Amino acid sequence: MLNRAQSAHLIRESFAGFHRRKLTTGVTILIMGSALLVLAILTLATLNMGHMLESARAGIDMRVFLNDGLGPERMAALQPRLLAIPGVQKVAWISPETALGQFKEGLGEDAEIVDLLDANPLPASYHLTMTPGARNQESVEKVREEIAVWEEVSEILFNQGWIDALESWTFRFRMASLVVGLIVFVAAVFVISNTVKLTMASSARIIQIQKLVGATNAFIRTPYLCEGMIQGLLAGILAMGLLAAAGYVLNDRLGGLVFFTGGQIAGFILFCVVLGLTGSYSAMRKYLTMQSEI
Amino acid sequence: MKYPNTRSDKLSEGPLDSRTVIGFYHVDLAYDDQKAVDNVSFTVPNGEFLCLTGPSGAGKSSILRLIAMDAFPTKGEVMVRGMLSSKMSRRKVPRLRREIGFVFQDFRLLEDRSVEDNISFVQLVVGIPRAQIVTNNMRVLTQVGLYDKRHRLPRQLSGGEQQRVAIARAMVNSPKILLADEPTGNLDPVTAQEIIDLLFRINDSGTSVIFSTHDHGIVKSFGQRVIVMNDGRITSDEKRRVPVDRSVSLADRMYRATGRKDIVNA
């Protein structure tokens, strides 16, 4: 159990390194911050790409065209049946009149051609929106197979090509994120660990002397671990601050850029603190197991 | 004197003589295949001033490392304050070190901390309360004549002053043993003699002092026990009968130690 003088000493020593080794500590925080900034940029890019892909997936829908001659009651009865299918989130009824209006709208200046028709040739249909979890090729195919056998249904349309492309891009993006993320993460940990080791090297002699006069490893280690955590915290804040500033500037040009939520920022900074702590711990081990060189 | 031959020879029951603070029993120490200490046996009773001498590489520093349990015997047993090297775990080493004071040729001060902080640190390690630390600092720094310079950094002091800080640090916790490894090696003869005098004063207060040096001039001025080492072995262990005459002037003792009048007259 530490007495008051010892506790005060450990707290003071945790911050004293910043004063005693201004340049080394400053450079360490800068290098750590840069490595973490690269990691944060990649994470943010992944987040934004993921967001874009998710938005694109929202466009995955299905049109179920009905046979002519179905009475209103039969057509209305289809709605709950469609909603009951797993993966279907929303069902919208599109009457032949509405469909014609949409068609005319789509024709733009040529819409007058439609007025030449004697009768509305467009069938009634249902527009299905998929649940977020079912916005993929496999789920859409399942829904299609289930509906296709219904006798009220004449045709089912969905954007097959779009889904195929989206599936392919999502896979490539996930693979690329994983590989690049892993490389950047390992590089960041390597850079941080080596930077902390350099700081430790400058303290090696002091650690040896502390051991010599009977300080326990815990007593020697604690201020350095705290210092590592504070360095990680400052580097994390630096990285996040730079990213936020860049995001603020770029948001006007790019628009709709997704930034980290408060929870994600806190998580990232906590990760930086843990990184600083583990970096210091692994660097300390080497010096604490060294002999005193009497 | 006959030393026990193996670890089973009653050593686990404690020192053979209750006055023994350090015991080496047929100790070997090898670094890789190189023997640094070869079958060394001796004991140091409480309060003795022992001078360890020999040429560079004779094994003096290895003996000090073994006492500090910074190295462990490859054969034999070392006993320090009742603690046996064979039963010493790394966790217990700090506890032993707190009972030993260290003084080195290169001072080994915490360069980025003031004189006072250097002295305070060893007291914080053992958990001495703040108020007591302040009192102790005043006492030891006054004894070594550096109280006025307590706020200075080591680099702002002369070599002799830095060594006195190291001695103050070594004695502040009233250690039972003081290890001095070539403490006068970087000092001019007059300052060296001052440091030796300080070590004698510490010894007078009951602390056993192990003084390692390769300087024959200094050894000659000693009136105490001298162990001479060569190639890791003890070649002589001589206890001088005539105690050193502390009444002799410093100048005379310097002349006797160095044979140089220019230093004495300077």
C-alpha cells in the first residue's frame, strides 16, 4: 500500500516526463498522432463507403405486376400476404392510373404520346421495399421465388444487374478495407511501439538507477505507464482534431460526409490510450529485466 | 577459516556467525563461458571496512554484483543479511537493495532531478513519510556539506560534490551495508581522500563498507582488512592489525597514499 508521499510522487512523475523530455515527448505524440490519423482516416473512409453502399442498397426494390381482371378485393387481399413474407419491409399499391401518371412523368416532354392511347395498358402492381437485412441478391431471389407461383401475379421485376454490381463492389470493398486496415493497424502499432521504446531508451539509465536503490518494478513502471496513456490520449485527440478540421473543410465540397459519432470518437480515443499503455508496457519490460550493470 | 562446502551445510538455517552480514561460500560466477569469480569464500562481519582490490578484470565488480544480487552464483552460495542467493526470488531483490547503499565511480545520480530529489527518491521507495524525508534530507546533506546546493542538478556540481550526493543517497536510509565501487576513480587525490574519510565516518556509525579499488596508493593508506583478487580468485585476505591513524593530517595521508608532494602542496 502506498503512503501519501509515494502516491504524490507517482502522480507527479507521470506528468514530469513531459517537462523533462519536452522534445522527445513532443515528437512521440506527433508521430503517434500521425500514425493514428492515418488509421482514423481509413476508418472514416470505410465508414463513409459503408454508408454509401448502404444507401445504394436502399434502392433494392421489387415490382410485382398483377394479372388483369382481378377484383379490388382480391388485389387488396394480396397486401397482407406480401407483407407476411420474410424480408419484405413495405408494400405500396400502385394502381394502373398511378402507374400511368408515373410513366407520363418519366416521358417528360414526350408525355403527350400517352394521350393518344385509347385505354390504359399498364397493369396494377405492388412496389415492395426490402428490410435492410434482406437487401441482397439471395434474399431478393427467395422473395421472388415465393411470389412467382401465385396465380394473381403476372410478372416480377427487380434490378438484377444493380444488385449483382452492388454485391461485387461490397465484397471488393470489404476485402480491401480488411487488408489495408490490417496493414495500417500493424504499421501504426509498430510505429507507436518503437516511438515509445525510443522514449524509454532515454530513460534506461534512470530506470537502472531506480532498480539499484531498491525500487520495485511496479514503483518504477507506474509513472511510465501513466505517461504512455497520457501520450496516447493526446495523440488520439490530435488525430481526431485534425480529422475533424479536415472533415469540416471538406464537407462543404463533398457534402453528406459521415463523421464519427460521439461514442465512436470516445472509443477511438480510448483505443489510443490503450495503445499508449501497451506500447509503454512492452517497452518497459525490456528495461526492467535488464541487469543493473554494477 | 573453514567455510561450509555445499549448500546443505547448515546455510539454510542462517549465517554461521550471527555477526556475519555477508558470506561467500565457494562461489563461482561465469558470464557465458568466462569465469569472473572462481571459488571465492569469505565472510564480512557487521561493521567491517573491507577493501577489495586487484587489477581491472580481477572480479571485484562481480563480487559487488553478487552482494547486490544483481548476479547469482553459478556455483556456491552468497548470503547477505541472512538472505541466501539460492533462495532469492527476483521479487525479493528490491527489499535486499534497500538495506544496501551504493556508491559508484560514475556517481549514478538521476541526472534530471535535483540533489534533494535524488536523496528523496530512495526514501520514497521505502515508503518514508514526506515530513521525515525533509528532515532526513537536511541531516544527510548537512553531513556531506551540500545542503546549500540541494536545489541544483547533478551536472551543476563538481565530481567530488556529485560523489558526496551519491554518498548522502547511500547513507540516508541507514543501510547495513555500503558498496563502493571505485568511488574515487574519477576524482582528484584530495577529493578522493575526502570521500574516503566520509566512508570511514559512515563505517564508524556501524555500517559495513565494501570498498573496491584498483588504486594501490589508496589501499596502502588503509588500516583495515584488504582482500586482493586476481583472475576471479582471492590471492590474499589480510586483516591489518594497526588501525588507521585518523589524527594524521590529510596532507600527510595524501602524501603517504600517492607519494606526490605536488598534490599535497597544491
